[in-house]
Amino acid sequence: MDKPYFFVFEITKKCNNDCFYCYNVWKERADYPTKELELAEIEKLFGKIFAKIKPQNITLTGGEPMLRTDIYEIATLAKNCGAKVGIATNGTLLDEEKTDRLVACGITYFDISLVSLDKDRYATLSNNDKLSDLKRAILAVKKRRIPLTLSFTITKINIADIGDFIDLGFSFSADNLALNRFVPGGRGLKNIEMLAPSASEFESVLGIANDRAEKYRVPVNITVPVEACRINHKKYPRLNFGACVCGRQKWAIDPAGNLRTCEQNPDILGNLLEKSFAELIETNPAKKFQESNFHGNCIECGDFGRCGGGCRFLRDKAKTPRFS
């Protein structure tokens, strides 16, 4: 088991936002487990998983991870596993003191979500009026010269903000800018028609992002895979298109310690306190998930390695625009 494994650990279901587009799977399934592991259980879980493998990255997320009063202890436990440890947050609960404590406990990178610079659109998308607090959090992170990714979820509502988002990212010296395609999961499933951009709208975003990336020489990553057979990646040479590695290298752990193949996938493989990671990743559901992304003309296509078959959860939602 010498692969470079990446783990997204959803340490809490709680959040101080109620985003219109939220993908969290527990907002999709009313029967999703409600348990949240206590610190001693997290320590046991880490010991059980990482005794045999060394994770490359562990990203602490949620919900909103800053709502856990023991976030600093969790960060320390993750660091002690030998991984690079990051935190994905909406930023509104971060300040200079908390940022310092997180860094001291082992956080080596921050991923802060910023869906609009317009206060009304930000409030509509996040159900939170704390945009000014979020900007202060960005400054607090960069003041300490800690690697920072700013993330932007592309929806119909905020398409007009993409240029301003990249401008701000450059002016705040963000290390990476992540453009996430809207994925209809969780609460977002109920709002597909209002949120999902058309293929032409999505390509217009890519065009603006490519031009800004060329102008500023700042890394812009398209983090939800886009099928190379549907959108020509070569049209946007300044953008970094990622391939799907979910269920192979990247795995999600929920607040109860259940393993899933992906943050977008509500299907649970099993609980890591009850079964080993090695056992769960060899189950039939895990294998089926891995195989499901090799489809259509992937054998003939020379670009499968560039996209990994795209995102299953965009391809499989009937109402989501297909890029064809």
C-alpha cells in the first residue's frame, strides 16, 4: 500500500453557513449517520488507518471545521501521522489568533471558499453576511506566509464574479486559485436549475480564467474533472485541469469515521473503526466505483489520463448540462 493517499476528513456536519449549492451528502440523505467522533475516537481511527500507510495529505473539512472546539488537537493528531495537514473552511470564523494556533498545531495549508465579492450574491449563495470577516481571514493567513488556496464554485448566480475573484486572488497573493464546477449533490440537488451553468457559460468562465492566469501568472486549477472529450483542454493552456483520482488515491472520511470514495458520493463503504482501510478499499462497491469512470470511448481517447473520465456525479445527473 505504497500509493500516495489523500484523505478528506469531514470532522463535523455543523456549519455556520447554509450554502445554496452545498454538496454535503448528509443534506441529500435523511438517513445519513449523525454521529460525530470524539477526539479519543479520532486518535484511535488515525492509529488504525495510518499504522500501515503514510498519508500524503489530510484535509480537515466539514461542515465548517472551525466549529469543532478541539480542532487544534485534531490538527496535531493528523500532523503526527506524518501527513501534510490542511484545513478547508469558509473563513468567517478565522482570525489572527486562531490562524496562529492552527499553524502551531501543524496546519500547513489553507483552502478558503469565496463564492462572490458582491455582498448580495455572497449572502444569497452562503446564507451568511460575513464577507468582510472572510476577507480578514485571507489576510491573516497570508500575513503568515502560509500556502493559501482560494476556491470558487461556479454557478449561474456568480458567473459575473469570476474576473473579480481572480483579481482579488492575485492582489492577496494567493498561492492557488481553485475553480470548482457546481456538482449537484446535497442541498444543491434541489437547486440544479438555478445553479448549474450551461456548457457555453462554463466555457466563458474558462476563457476569462485563462486570460487572467496568463496576465497574472497565477496557478488556476479546475478541480472538478472536465472530460477532455467534451471540452478541449488545449484551448485553455494556462489552466490546470485535474483528473479524477477518487476511490483510488483520494478518499473521504465522514464525521462518524465512515469511508467513502469521494466527498460527492453518499454511499458508505464501512466504518474505519470496525474494518481496516485495506479491507474496505477492496470491497465490491469500491471496485465498481473505480470501474464506472472508464466509459464510452475512453479506450480510443488519448486523453483519459488528463481527466480520469470526468466527474461521475456531473455525468450521472440528468438535469446537469452535458458538455457535448
